Amino acid sequence: MTGQERPGDHGGSTNLAEQPGWRRLLTAARRSLERTGGRLDATVTLAAPTDDERLVIIGITGTHRSATASRLSVRLAEVDEYLRAAHGVGLADVLTVTAPLRNRPADLKREAVARDAVLALANDGRHATAAWYTEWLDGLRRDGTLTRVVRTGLPFQDVIRVLDALPAADEPMPVFADRVLDDTKALTEGPLRGLVLRALAAWQQTALPVDGEQERTLWESVGLVPDDLASQVLVLNMPATGGLLGRWLTEAAQAGVPMRVTLHQLRLAPLTMTGDEVHVCENPAVLRAAAVALGAQAPPLICTEGVPSVAVHTLLRAAPRAVIRWRNDFDWTGVRLTAAALQRYPNAVPWRMTAVDYLPAAGTGTALLGTPVGTPWDESLGESMRRAGRAVMEERVLDQLLADLRAAGAR
């Protein structure tokens, strides 16, 4: 090798990796060395070798190989010895001409250490003893997400900081992100947002959001408000005092007209509900039926439209002494939401959410899917749902609900 040649040059000008007889052999050698951490005691094999490859291997080994051979093998130590004798450089030197050699065993060891550090950090988190938290971390391990976190250098401690600060107290998301992460846009996009959303989905026992509305609902379930105009509540006949919204609600109640109220409107002025009882349902069909059948004679009714928004909770706080009669669909999500509401509001009671209400309608219907949860206000309800295996939506008990509303409105 002259002073003008690079390591790995052959004949003073041509890189060996560019020669037909060497190209596949060096590729196989790279795979082997990277897999074993640079060990030369392995053997590589070329299937269906070309004549150029056969001649190279004959030159390396000094042993004739038949032109009809379907596979040719050579020890890496022989390749290294040949290169040192012929070109003054070893196999590793030749390979690093085109790209650095990776040491995969060392890489895997470093990744394992880094994953352990991430898990140790996570296990010190505020929610570490919660079942959903364990489920979330196990999922990250199983699908390789933790490894990708380590490889990309994503600051996983920021994910834990966000989760440790939740649930929030109906806080605008940019304000929360600035308070916790010193960056108002930290939860707007990117892998950090994705990891937090995945944790929240496990927390709320729901699927990952697939659109903006589902994502907003998930953020709001832990007290974060992405948009105070998008956070809304559907109401019927809820007279109130306090500012422009109070007048609107009172006039709408006098006419028996449903209203959709935004969180932005609810924050314009202090609001006080004038009634002493509020019914809460999950599906708009119930509220619409009440508006049609009862009009202004219907009692105050709120529709959550699924997971209660921050707007729902804000409106209910305007009626601190009212009895809240709460119900949801008879499915596992519904009973979980009812349990959460009963825990959140001391003045809340179940409305038509017992086994006696469920069983008459449970003979047919869609299959009951998801993870069973407890029904502490009526243990027999959960047991009945598990046995029947059917979901019962509110529309199937609409007659009973309207009868209750009619009676309450007449009081």
C-alpha cells in the first residue's frame, strides 16, 4: 500500500466493497462483526456464489472451490489474515471505510441500562401504584416504545412530570404546559404528547383518540382544557342568575329550549343555578325527547354526551347545593363514569342505575365489551351485567327516564 492509498483500497485505487467478488462477502462480514461485537471466530456463507466471489474465496483460503458449489463459507479470521497480508489492513479497517462498525452487544447493554433508568424514574412517579400506570408502562416495554425513547433521547422525565401534575383543576393546556414544562407548546404535538395521551387512555380505560374531539375529551378528563370554546355542555331548563349567560339560560328554560353552553361563556361571569335538583344523562336523545315531550315543564337536565367535559363540571359547580341525579349507559364505560361522578360530587345519587333498572332491558342488545368495573352503589348491578353480557343504552329505558322527569317537573 502506497502513501496515497486508503485503508481498504485494492490495487491502489479501488475500494474492495465496490468489487463484485468482495461486495457480498464484506456485507456478510459486517453483519457478523456487528452482531458479535467484532469477533473473528465466526464463519460467513455466500449462497449461490458468483464466479468472482468463488475466486476471491479461493484466494483467501488457498483452497480450490468447485464452480458448481451452491454455498461457499469462509472464516472471518482467514479474511482478516488475508487482508493484512495483501493490503496491510485488517477486516475491520476495510469495513470502516464505508461506514463505522456498530457494536450491537454493547449497544444493547447500554440500551438496557438506559431502559432501567427510565423505569426507575417512572416507578418514582406519583401514580406508580395505580393499576393503569403499570399497564401503561408494561405496554411501552412490550411494543418497544421504551427502546425507541432511549434511542431517540426523548426526555422521559417530562412525561412523568406531566403525569405527576395531573389531574389538573380545569387548567388551560398552554398554561399547564408552561407551569410544568416551561414551554406553552410542549403538549401541542410530538412524541411527548403521544406518550402522555397513551398514558391518559390507560388511566381513563379508553382507546387512544383518533380525532380532535376524542383527544379533547381525553385531555378534559384529567382537568386540562385545550380549547374553552370546544368544551361544551348541552342543557335543558336550567335557569340561573349571573351575567349574560344567566339571562340566556333563564329565558331558554322559560321556553323549554335546549342550549349548548361553552366553557368560555361559563367563565364570563359568576353563575348560580336557581334549582335544587339537576338530572344528568349521557345521550342527547334523552334530552331531546324531554324537550319534545315536556318542554318548559321538564326539570333541569344536563347531557354529558359521553365523558363529562370541563364545561359540564363547571356548570355543576354553579349548583353546589342541588341534588344531582346521575346516570349513564349500562356498559362498563358508563358505570365507570357514574362511579366517578358519585365520588366527585357528594350530593350526587344514581338515577335509574341499579340492577332492577338494567335487567328488564338486558335480554337483547349489543355485547358488553371492555373491562368490568365495580358498581359500589349497587353491587348486584355489576354482577348482573357480567352474567347477562349485554349493554343497555339509555334509549332503551327512555320511557322510564321520561316518567321520572315528568314527575320531577310536576313537583
